[in-house]
Amino acid sequence: MSTENEGNPVPPAPSAPPVPPSSPAASPQAAASDGGEAPTTPIPPTPQNAPVSDPYGPAPQAPDASWPPPPPATPSYADPGAGAGGWGSSYDQQHQQYQHQPFQQPQHAPKKGSGRGGLIAAVLVAALVAGGLGGGLGYTLAKNNDDSGSTTISATSSGGATQVKRAAGTIAAVAQNALPSTVTIESEGTNGEGGTGTGFVFDKQGHIITNNHVVADSLDGGKLTATFPDGKKYDAEVVGHAQGYDVAVIKLKNPPSDLKPLALGDSDKVAVGDETIAIGAPFGLSNTVTTGIISAKNRPVASSDGSSTSKASYMSALQTDASINPGNSGGPLLDASGAVIGINSAIQSASSGGLGSTGQSGSIGLGFAIPINQAKYVAQQLIKTGKPVYAKIGASVSLEDSTGGAQITDSGSGGSAAVESGGPADKAGLKPGDVITKLDDTVIDSGPTLIGEIWTHKPGDKVEITYKRGGSEHTVTVTLGSRVGDN
């Protein structure tokens, strides 16, 4: 999946777990644009093994299940990592075999240069949806429809639209209530490159939740602004960001006193078929509202921006057919009552071409959102400490495209042990060669799926892992460890 990255033909996506697991973080309780269209970047080859340790360390010899590995060979999705650290499982960077997959880059709209490549989706091959085209598209549409000989026709109604009262529970009422609490985020780096995305009010102190890939350009001295639907713009700063989860929290400088946080729902209770409402700035068209339903739950998704230094992001996503495009990244996915159930982050793209010369693709009805239960937990950690905390099992697993399960590799990152000594997996008796097939009631068909499922939990949670060894099936209880930070 990707939130706005496009590339070449999309590789077959790994099968989804038959039994829907809790969404990534579900367990843990926890844009107007500038005008340029960000160039799409081809999906980087997917690694065969993913270390569970430090996702940001040097290319590992073997995967390490503790930290986020780079995009797997299966469809990819967001951003980061390796080593015996934070992610549930990792990959073997030394055996990376990338397959070009189309992704939609985060709606990056370069201000002075080409936009930063969007994130790429993995397990379900999608693209990140941060902004790209900017207001230029809206202007062009208006200009092309302008006709010097046009005549203005007024409706003969006695009252204006503002006098119409929308019934509670209708889409119009939900949108009217939620729009004032959403913002279009403009992110610009010190090199002049940037893009647009979306975010929503988390609390009255001025904290805004969005995607990590939306604010990535502004890190290390860049510029960040948030604009409300009423046109009021505020400078903002990044409080914390989690590349592995693809979640970030920014804070408005001198926030207004009348901020209204959006109510958060319970993504664990979402059902397939539930109505959804998405708000964002697709292609720079701020304050756009689209609708759909929950098409599926617990979709394993992985992504990265395609660069040589990129780390992968993993999630067990909510799938929706609500129209989501570049620029929707970071925006809220609401339920019929108006409560936030997810953060729109990636889309599946049908082709490498799409819009103008940039090749950005649009919605084909396959959008993916980070479950709000996970995002809430991550956001609270970022506000509290500025750093993300990842659950891990302390074992490196293969990320090769397979439906047989997540196999623990023979060696870990940088030649380290595949099973971290004294770590959760080691204490539970897991060994290299073991193939993990289930985590609690969720079927594990690949390394990326295992990572996404582990991240739906908090460090310290006890999970039941089923694995195969020598033709026999075994079940053990594992107490998840933790890794702090993305580095």
C-alpha cells in the first residue's frame, strides 16, 4: 500500500489473515498545497528477511523481529527499520530483493524543487497519501471551466444553504461538525522541498495527529504550518514522530483557545460494512469529504519511501472504499457518528501512471487507515516522551513473499543471533527455523503480517504464538519486550 507512491507494476500482495486480529495499536489504548506535484518514486526492492532489532542500523545480514524492517517483498506501505529493537520482527537486509511496485507518494508539493518521494506500501502494496499537487489543480479546474460568455443562474429558494438544518447522524451533519477540527498541513524542508497532508485536533492544548510521512520534510530545521477551514493558519512544530507506525504529533504555536478535539472511537469494535467518512486535502483540494464503508479489517500493510536509507512502516490496517488520494494522508477516517476510527495513510494503486506528468495515481476504492486505538497509544507516548515505543519478540524473521508463515531466520541483523539472547522469543523457546503460523487467533502468513500484529500490542502484553518445527506444531506464551525510539 502506499500513500502516494507510484512506480511499476504492483507485485502480488500476500494473503490476508483469515482471522482478523486486533488492529495495530488497537490493543494498546492507546492540505492546502503549494502547487507542485511530487514526483513518484519506484518502489524499492523488497528485502527477503527482516530483522526484529534496530530498523535504522546498517543493512542487516538477517532479520531481527524486534524492530521494523524495510519494505517486504510483498506489497508495501509506509516507512522504516532493524536489529533487536522496536518492531515485532525484522528482515535480512543482506538478502533484500526489491520488486518494483506502484506507490502514491505522500502529496509532496515541492516548493523549490522536486517533491520528496512518497512512502511505499508493502504487504498489500499501496502508496502513502500525503499531498502533492496543491491548490494548482483546483485553480486549473476552475480556469478550464471559466467561460467569458457564462451566465450566473440563482436558485429560486427562499433561504440559503446556511439556513438548512441537517439532521443529526447524517453525513452532512458529521462533516459540518468535524471539518472545523481538521487542518491542512504544509511541510517544507530547508532545501525548499515539501508537500501537503492533513491532520486533526487531538486535544485543547494544540496537539494535532497526522502521519509521520506528512511532516518528514520539515524535520531538522524545516517549516511546518497548519491551516483550518476558516483560513486561519498557525505555525507548528513536531512534538514527536514514529516512522515505524507512520504516526506523528505536531503542536500549534500560540493555539486558539476554542480548539475542539475530535471524539475518538474504538477501532476494535469496527465491523465490515460500517459506514466511513474521510476528510482531507486530495491533490491540494482542502476540506474534501468522501464516504464509503469498512471493506475489511486487519490488512497487513508495509511501506517505505523507496530511498536507499528508507525504513519500513507496518500496520494492521482498516480497509475502506471511501475515496482517498494524495493529500488525504493524516486525515481522520470517521464512523457514522462522527468519531475517529482511523488515520488515512495509504492507497492501493492500479497503475504507475495517473495524473499529468508526475504519474501519481488516484483512488481505486482501496484505501487503508491506521486504527485509532493504535494511533492514540502512539500519540500519547509521543506527547509524553517525544519517542515511540514498539513491542517486540526479539527474533529475526524472513520477509519473503510466502503464505506459509513467518520463519525465524538463521542469523540476525549484521550477523547477530536470529533469536535475541534472553529476549522474549528466547525465553519462550523459539529457535531459528521455526515458522510462526498464528499469534493469538490471528493467522500469520508472512513476516510483515507478524510485525503488524505484534505492533497492535503494548510491551508487556502476553501473546500466544503457534509455530511449526520439524513437522510438529507447538504453542507457547510470549511476553512482548519493548524498544524505544526509531533509531
